[in-house]
Amino acid sequence: MTRRRTTTADRLATLVGSVVGGPLPVRIRAWDGSEAGPAGATVLHVRSRRALRRLLWSPGELGLAEAYVGGDLDIEGDLAQGLSTVWAAHRSGAVDAPSIGVRKVPSLIGTAVRLGALGPRPPAPGQAQLSGRRHSRTRDRAAIAHHYDLSNDFYELLLDDSMAYSCGYWTDGPDGDLADAQQAKLDLICRKLGLTPGARHLDIGCGWGSLICHAAQHFGTTSVGVTLSRQQYEYVSKRVADAGLGDRVTVVHADYRDLAEGGPLAQRYRGFDAVSTIEMGEHVGDAEYPAFTQLLHDVLRPGGRALVQQMSRSETRPGGGAFIETYIAPDMHMKPLGTTVSLINGSGLEIRDVHALREHYDWTVSAWARTLEDRWDEVVTMIGEVGARVWRLYLVGGALAFAENRMGVDQILAVRPDPTGQASMEPSRRVWES
């Protein structure tokens, strides 16, 4: 009986199985065309030895992501299904998160030598280049620029006409329209904040101006938006001028800390009827978050309302992970919902409502991902092949994280009580249902 020759794919399967501590839930196709693993399973195509080298240098999510982004690794067929298969195997305990223990090193090195995969660490494709102290003003500015100053043309392609880059509110469910979901979200925020004609409204981290323009146009507010992104500031300034909203909408290019007590903008921006911050708190950092929530309190008049829309992840079910926090939004940090609520409450604000929108973010990100695929060639022209693959992995993986409850997003409504402790809000019904 002739013994079957050990193929490159066999060696890869053995190597990766050793790293994850169990049989692979996917089928491997190696760079020489050989295959190994369960028949009919999702195919992981290892296109070059460099993919393996990346995994040896970074035996975890980041190494796998870099191999995919760099084109050294592909999942054939439905990327979401492939990622879901791997996560399901991890949840069931069939495989562990990739790791290399000391006892595994000799055999792994031997296999890597036979496969010709040893060598210097490959450069990280498309990774943010940041320096300095984490969450210093200079580093925060660079981190924001890496993500948001990518290209206005790209975001205009990816998003709907509102340019809202945050979770929509899908009143018609997942079969609804993205533009309708974003308009419903903007309306929802304005109703929760109790905005009425003449109300003074501050939006910290205003993005491309969707909320401040919507509030002024449809609720009659005088709104101020603050952004650290130069490109967003220039875009919103033109948007406001083109819409004829210059008398009611102001955009400020500044660090949010400039509004804090003692900051250069502190005295000018106080006494607001409402303050919002939509998916900006994830960029603030743990050490800085108490001061951030104190700012939300301080900019309000007594009786004024605050709305925080923020992503979350639990300590036991991590969500965003090393890839998102390295390639997409550097230094971003998502904390458990309970921690965020506690910190907001600790600033002196009273929590009035917490509204979970987790499924809505799955539907929102999935809509962006469909647009990315439908207009793939245009995306590649705008941001390059590596950039396009970064965004594909980000959007597909992000939608899956919300769908599988590894990440959440919530709207947290709070109020600054008056000196007697009163909230100036009706306690018997939810404000947005009026």
C-alpha cells in the first residue's frame, strides 16, 4: 500500500491546528494548489509563505488580518460565512484563539523551515503610523486624520446622502432603506434631546455635519458642531454655506478638551439646551473619559439634556479587537455599557434612558458593505487595493460582531438636574414617543 505524500497543505493544517489547539473548521488550499481539511468547508486560500510568516510573528487576529489585507490570504466564497464559521468554532471550544506556547516552538519552527516560511517580519500593509503618548492632543489628531481624512469622495460613495457615519435606526427592519434609517436616527436623537425652534445645541464630534444640519433645518435649532478632523471641518463649512444655514449652524475645528473648564473655548460654549456626541466617546480613552463626561455636564444649562450614542463590548465577549483598533480607528477603545453609564452618571448627569440598537448596527454596516462590493473598482481607484481590503474586512467583521452580540451600541439619554435635583422631564413616558 502506497503511503500518501505529505503535502504543503497538510503541513499548514498541522501547523495552524497546533497554534489554535484543535482541528481546523476550514479547508486550507496552499500556494502550490494542495488542499487539506474537511471537505465542503469554507476554503482558506494561503496564497504565499508570507501569510504564514505573518501568523508566526503575530499569532492572533492581527496576523491573520494583515495576511488578508496584504493579499497573502483569502477566504473563498462568502467572507462573512467564513468568519462566522471560525467564530463558531472558537465559541464552542473546538479551537482556541491563536497562540504559541513555549513547548510548541521547536516543532513549529521545524515545520516553518520545511515550508520555507521563516524570515524577517513582513511590513504591515496600510497600518496607521502614530507616535507619542496615547491620547495626547498630537496623537489624537493623527489618529483621527488616519480614519476620517481618508477621502471625502470615498465616504460620499460609501454613505448615504446624509453623510451620517454611525448606526442608523431601522424602523422598517433590515429590509428598509439606509437613507431612511439615517433620517429616522437623526429625528430620534432630536426628539430625545427635546429640540425646539431656538434651542441651543452642541454636537461634539460632529462628523460630516449630518446632525447639526438636520437639527437646524427640521427642528429650528442653533447648532454648533466640533470636529478634530480638518477635512471634516472644511466639508461641513461648505455644506452649511451651500444649505444657507450660516446663521444657525457653526462648525469649530478644535479638540473637545478646548471646551473644558480652563480651555480656550470654555466660556464661549456654555449654557446649551442640549449636547450630543455620536460614536465619538470610543476615541476618548479610558483615562480621559471622566473628564469627557464632566464636559458633557458642564456645557449644559440646568435641565439641559445629553445624548451619548456609543459602541460597547463586554470584558468576556470582546468585540472590536486588534485589527479595528490598529488599522481602522487607532487608539479606539470600547468599554462595557455599564461602565459608560456609571461614568456619565458620575459627572452629575442623571441617566433617563438607555436604548439598545445592536441589531440596527448590523443592518447599517451590512448596507455599507454591500455598497463597497457593488462599487469595488471605484473604491480600489480611490484608496488602493490594500485600503479596499482593509475596509472589506472591517465592514464584514464589524457587522458580524454586532449580529453575534460581541459588540453593542446604545443611545444613553441623560439630563443635568437643576439645583433642587429636578430633571425637567416627564417621568411617565419616553420622550421620543410623543
